[in-house]
Amino acid sequence: MMNSNKVKFAITLQIVYFLTQISLHAQNTFSSPYSVYGIGMLHYRTSSLSRSIGGTGIAVQDEYSINPINPASYSSIKSPITHIHEIGLYIESNRYTSQSTIESKTSGGITNLNYWFKFAKWWSATAGLTPYSSVSYKIKTQRELATTSLVNYTYEGSGNINQLYLGNAFNVVKNLSVGVHAAYFFGNILKTESLDLYDGESYLTYENKIVARTFHFDFGLQYKINFKNKSLVIGIIADDGLTLTAKQQNALYDHNADTLSSGVGKTLKYKLPKYAGVGLSLNSKRYTIAADLKFEDWSNASYAKEEVVLQDTWKFSAGYIYKGNPEAENYFGLVSLRTGFNVQQYPLKLKGKSSLMWGWSAGVSLPMFDGKSALNLTYSMDQFGTVEDKLVLQRSQKFILDLVIRDLWGNKRRAD
């Protein structure tokens, strides 16, 4: 059994990595003008379950679904389920509103790949791959240069940083599980600042290339308290912060794009925040109600030499899952319904002001293949920013389709 799992896990990692190169590097996902800051827009680990309940999951346990928000949750998936494969596809529509213009952009791709399995009765694991951050923007403006007239500046950014992770959950004692994620971060982000010189014959371009090649760990715990017909789960997660390095390159191009000079600058560091979170969930045979509270230590984070003001943030989210009736006599009685919301302060103070990030989601899980697998449909809406002080209000709508296949390499199914 152990050797078989090792072979399957190795094959899965190869498939996951191959698909990532195709899907995550062939496009700039999650376009946003706010990705100009730091390493761009951050996207935490997610799954079909957590997305549909507003990103809630610190204390969520589900016998049939993967929950990568807390690695300790992987032990909650029980027999006869032996393997779960999950892939998510999305289409996103972004609307950017300023005081003078309204623009829209549509994108799409793969949100994540997850594979859950067991090493032993007391040891469950999930291998997954998902974007960690994304950069996609192009901003044009005019500024004065010394005593000359106005000069055209162009700021562009593109690229992704991805994470390939292995989450492990261990049953320490009855009703108590602890977990750890071991993640490998990889990818490149290229930011350029181009200056169209006043002679119209040459361009000065400054490049900042962020290269991610590092390992990182985060931790989780869940404890379950059983009552007569219900249970209460308490969850905790913690992370000591991730640090990435940036390689700088300087270049001077003429109007024919020929390189006139080039050089290498100092190595910069991007320090991401430490965080800790606590969650509660109340569970019955038919429903789960869950809530999370998460603190992120942004005031001690840093974005290299960027002139930004970072502030600590609190994030609150809550979600509800109607699990359906496993004894229903018709198909629609088996359908599961989910919804949730979240709210958080944006970690950057823009022009001295704070702004809220908030969103909500709703989803439905449609059973397939005798209930062993499911097709999950999720709609979500997120908003942050403001039109005041010449800033941008961003509103995103996303439709996600997740295919969840269980027991792909599992035991022979029982006859109905």
C-alpha cells in the first residue's frame, strides 16, 4: 500500500507540474492595476469547497471535500473514499472605475489542481498547485523630467508566482489532528518602467525581475467536540511569513529597441506578512456553519524599496453548507448548496487612506457517478478600492467550474 501511494504521488506531481507550465505561464491571470505593488495580487490556497463559502475553512471538516486552508482538515475525509482529484476552471470579468473612465477586462484559466490520498490510517495528504501571486498591468502617465517639458512614462508588469505544495494531516489522538504544508514557490514577475526621452530617438527602461525559488512551511490544528447529534470544531492556522528575492536589471534602448547599455542592480527582498487565524464550525448531518478570524502582520512586512505604507489587517469570513439528504429518493435531494462572505482591510494605505476588500459567493454541488464524484458550480463577487483621490474601484465577478473525482484509484465500489 505504501509503495503504491508513493508511485501514484510521483505521477501526480509530474502531471501537476506539466499542466502548470501550460496553464499558469501562458497567461497573466487575475488582472488588476493594484498588482503594481509588491509581488502583485495575492491568492491563497483554495478549493471548490472553500471558494463557495467565502474563503472560510480554518475549522471546516468535510468527509468528501478537500480543504487546503487548514492542513489538519485532510484527516476528516473518511473511508470508503481513498483518493480525490480536483481541478477548477474559471472565467473572470473585471470592471475598473475611476473618476473619468470605466474599463473592463475578461480573463480565464485554471484556478487550482488538488489531489488527496492516504499514506496510512493516521496520515492523510494533499498535493496541490495554485497561483500565489499575479501581476498584470499597464499604466501610462506624464511627468516632468528636470527642467524639460512633460515626458511620457509607461509602467508595465506581468508574470505569476505559483506554489506546488504537499499538505500532511496526522491524527494525534481521537478528535485531534495537526497538519503542515510544505510548499515550493516558483515563478517570475517582470516589472518595467520606460521613459520616452524628449529627443524622440531613445528610451530608458528599468527592469525589476522577481525570481521565486524557495520552500516554505505553514501549520494548522483542528479539534472536534462531539455532542448528541452535532459537533463543534475548533481550528487554528499559523505562518511565520514568506521572503522572496528580486533581481534588478537596467537597460537603455534606442528607438529601434537596440540595447545601448545594461547592468545589474542590487538584490531586493520582498517580505510577506506573518499570520495567524482561528475558526469555529458547527456541524450536523445536514449542514455546516463556519466562521474564521485571521490576523495578518503587514506592518512588519516590506516591499523592497517601494514607497508604500503597510498596515496590519483583520479578515473575517463566514459560510454555510447545506449537505443535502443522502437518503433522498430523487436526485435533487442529494444536491448540496453553499454560500459565504468575507471582509478585510486592504493592507496598503493608498494616499494615506484605508479601504475595505469584501466579497461573497454562492455555489451548488451536483453529484455524479452514484454520488462518488461531483460537478461544482460557484459564483463569486469581490470589490475593493475607491474612485476618490484619483484611485480605481475594482469589481470582479467570477464563475468557477470544479470537477471532483473520488476513488479514481480506490477500492471497488459496493453494489447499491
